[in-house]
Amino acid sequence: MKELLERKQGLHRTVLIVDDEFVERQMLGAMLGDTYTVLYAENGRKALNIIRQEVMTLSLVMLDLHMPEMDGYSLLKIMRNDSEMRRIPVVVLTAESQAEVESLRLGAADFISKPYDMPDVVKARVGHAIELAEDTIIIHETERDALTGLFNREFFFEYGKRLDQQNHNMPMDAVVLDINRFRIVNELYGKLYGDHILEQLGNSIHEFVRDTGGLACRNDSNCFYIYLPHSEDLTDRLTGFISVINQFLGEHKITVRIGAFMDSGSGLDIEHRFDRARLACRKLRNTYSTAFVLYNEDLHSKELRSERLINDMDRALEEKQFRVYYQPKYDVSGETPVLKSAEALVRWFHPELGMVSPGEFITLFENNGLIQQLDRYVWKEAAAQIKAWKDTYGFYLPISVNVSRVDIFDPQLGAVLCDIVSDNGLTPDKLHLEITESAYTDDSKQIIDTVAALRDQGFTIEMDDFGCGYSSLNMLMDLPIDALKLDRSFIRNICTDPKAYKLVEIIIELADLLKVPVIAEGVETAEQMNILKEIGCPVIQGYYFSKPLPPEKFEKLFGAGREGE
């Protein structure tokens, strides 16, 4: 690239003149010698040797067609089929008008008719052919990804738009391919290894596009776009393509996910087609085997609904569309269950969409970081409720609130929580903090340090969803927690599955050894409650006692007994 730019800035170019007639070689050399460095060959075979030696410096070949040993037609064919030599423009020298078409078909850039009685025309045609070839190479270099040879994103969309215009917006299918966990591949095996995988994948995509027609680009580090004429057998083609790439990806334990939008006349432009293909690809985000999924309108409807919820969140917070419900936790260690505390659970009453499930918006907000705003809203509501019940009924009922992984990495977390409890005249021990077990596996040192600091400030820490992660037992020794919440998945089969029963029993024994009380959530039947009580689980939460309730209904539970009364 640098060499080509320097040439365009006025440095000498090199021209090879190939002709078996000495006089004609010298005549052309005299015309061009003051502008170019000129090399000579009297036949195609000698010319081929020179071209191979000077392939990176030659700017043009002037080629006679009729020569001994190797004629111009044969040399043109060799150059056209060589990836390096084909970039050198060839101007054919001929006195035969019928030879012009054949030479152009074989890849010649232009022709000059014999005899050479117009030197200015010769020089102009040579200059034009060189400039056109250099511009083409520069464009090719800048429009292509250097590693894979595929288009860059900008050129890809520009060519795609032009393709649509030239073909009157014919139906085109859009395919998005993403390598799963490619960052980990680079970290484990190094960038050179990652580049090798990308290069192999790029070659396979080249072949796929060559077979089906269309365009392809490397959109970013490990994501590729393919734009091809619509085909009803796209599913079969993708299945075949996956078989091809699995032959080399499978050896490296690398997988890809593919999302595709099949266009049967939607009239959408290229950007909107790829929006839909990306949406389909995202559906496979947590799938770590090579697979593909086709876009459908259900996916689009869900995407629109998600965007609606995201856009409506700020207004929902201002208008208090989110309501905090409370589910009681009962101490069952004595003869009579005693109300011990409660968990704050948020509900969204949307003015147009109605009741929005927490399973829908909590996950959505966790994925885009908005969960932090919602968490702070719930913390403030819960702290205010603790104070309100103290003012009305004369006692403190501790409430546990969820702390997401996003919150954990906020350096102001402790200060924010302290301000909230202080503003409501509370001590930190009245607001219990539930941190999901999976958070501890993200960055265990930082999580442990943060939790330890919160405990030092007086907050009670409960590990939520215990048993869902991967490092539960070997991390318990190091975790600074005050209670362990047993995930509901353990409780579901405790009455019918001896293994589930034994596992819960072992966890409770281990917690007793570590002097950490256990809270069982998701308890729905008397049989489950009695079994848990028998094996030493002191605190129960679940529908057996009560579903989550708004504050005014929760207050009716106060008459059932409270800890400390």
C-alpha cells in the first residue's frame, strides 16, 4: 500500500515492453523512457521470468501478441491465473482489430494499435492504464479486511445498497455469524491462534458466497455478515455450511452462532434486514454449540416490547409504577412459626401493558445495566417501609433486598446504602442484603472484599440462590455471609427424591458447622416445611406461609407472632 501511494505521488514507475521486433521495442522505449523506467523482453518466456522477479515493482506490461517461444495470449493467461501477477495491467500491442476483443477477454487493460505514429496517445493510454490499476488496488486494499480478505463493514453496506438499487430491491437474505466466547480463545491461546481461526473462517465464508452469490464482510473482531440472493433452501445451505466449518472449528473446540433473516419480498433495506438477523443471532447468545436460528415476527415483537420497557423505565420510576411487595420469612425452630423478616420483591404495574412479570424486566435490566436504578428504588422503598411499620406498630421488621452484580462493582455502594438507612433513621442491620451466589463466581476477590466492607458497616448479608453456581462448597469457607438461602430447586423434590433430601440435609449440616443459618425459599407444602424443620432448617420462606403481598395486606400477618414478642 505504501509503495503504491509513493508511486502516485510522482516516483518512477517501471514498464516492461515485450516484443520480438527490436526496432519496435526501442521505439516504444524512446517514447516512455523520460517518464518510466523501461525493461525489455523479446518473447513471452523471458518476459515471464522478468515479471516474476519484478512482480512488486512493475507498473505495466506492454505485450505483443505474436512472438516465438511463448506468445502474448499464453502470457496473458498465465498472468490472469496468478494472484500476484494479475494485479499488473497489460496493454496489448497489435495491428489486428479482431485480436483486441480476445485480449480484453483474457484480462488486458487496453490496447495500442501498430504502428506507433502518435506518441502522445501511447503515453496517455499507458498513464491511464497505470493510474486505473493503482486506484483499483488501493480501493481493493482499503475495502477489504486485511486478515480475511472479506469486505470491511463500510464498503459492504455501500455495495449492498448499490446491489439492491441495481436489482430493484430484489429479495435478499441476511446472515450474521458470531464466534462464541472468542475473547476467551484469544486469551487462552494467543492472538496469532485467534487470527488463524478468523482466517480459516473467512476462507470458508468466501467459498460459501462464491457458491451462493452475494457479499460478505467482517463486521467486527469476531462477527461476520453475509448478504445473498433469497433462497428457499437457505436452511439447507446453512446446515451444509456449518458442516464445513465444523471440520476445522471442531478440532479447536470453537463454536459459532448464526442468525438469519429470510427475505421473501419484505421490501426492507439492507440495514433493517441485518437488524433482524442480529436479533436472531442474539437468541443463541447463551448457547455454546454451533447452531443457527431464523428470524421470525415473534422475535421482532419481543424485541419491540423489550425496547418499550427500557424506554418506559424512567417514567415508571417517577410515577411509582413499580410497587414493592413483601414475602414473609418464618422462624420454624420452635413449636409455633414466628414471623422473622421479609424479602422485598418488585412488581411493575404498567399503565398500558398491565402487570409485567419480574422474570421479564429484571433480566432485561440486568443485561443493560438499568437494574442499578431499580435496585436503589427498591432499597429506598424497603427502608421507608421498615420505618413506617416501626412508627405504626412499634417494632422493627428487617427486610432483605436484592443487590445485583452491577451494584457490587459500584465503589459507592456502601455509601449509598448507609445514606438510605440513615435517611430513614435505621441502623444497617435492619436492611438485609441478598447477593446471588453466581455473583461470587464473577470476580470472587472483589466480591468478597465488597461484602466484607458492607458487613463491617453493619449490614447483614444473605447468599441468595445457593446451589445454582459452580463454586458453592469450596467458597463457603472464605465468604463473609450471615445467612445462606437454599435455592428452591432443592426444595421442589425433597419429598419424593431421596437424593434431593440427602443433599439438603448435608448442606444444612455443613452450614451448622460453619455457624451460618439456612433459609429455605420456595416452600409450598406442609410436607416440605415439616421435612425441612426436622433436618434443622430454621427459617422458611414460600407460598406455604404466604405469597408476596403489598404492604397493607402484609400487615395482617403481624398478628401471627413476631420474633421477640
